[in-house]
Amino acid sequence: MKKLILVICMIVLLGIAYAYQTPILDTNVAIEQAKKHLVTPPKEWQASFPKEEDGIVAWEVNKSVLTKRQGFWNGFTNKRNWEVTLVLEGSQVTLVMNATTGKLLDIYGSLN
């Protein structure tokens, strides 16, 4: 019985260690992913994005920041977000993406 409990505890600890150390996107990959979201946004965001012609993105990167997600479980499992700020002709937009998958989570700023 003690061995079974010990094995279960070891499996749980290994699972938590794996969840804590999941690899995140590199800075350059996160920037490319943000530009990709501007060219081909997810369906739920398409009304918010301007139409880009020929898939050319003329946005310049202002900054990219890796931030921790809020909440107990997100802090416990070391979940993070990429916040990439892009600028075009005085218009500034910040895309918030999941640092592990690159999925678009939120948008800040104007896109007009």
C-alpha cells in the first residue's frame, strides 16, 4: 500500500514539474506569430483587423514582453503570455498571445 501511494506521489510530482517547465516561444517566433495573426486573424477576431494586401505586413515591432499570467494556478504552473506591440503610421496595437502555443488571446490599441 505504501509503495502504491509513493508511486502515485512520484507521478503527480513529475506531472507538476513537466507543467512548470513547458517550453515557450522564442522572441523572434513570437513576433512572426504576431505578424501572422495580423495577416490571417482567427475567425472570432476578423472584424477587428484591417485588411492587409498580398500578405505583406508593414508593421514595425515597438516592443515584445514576456509576462506572467494572473491567478493561482497559472502562477503555480508558470504560465506566461507574449505581449507584442506593433506600430504602423502612428497606429499602435498590442497582441497578447499564449507563450506556449502562440494562440491569440487579446488585442489592445487601435487598428484603424
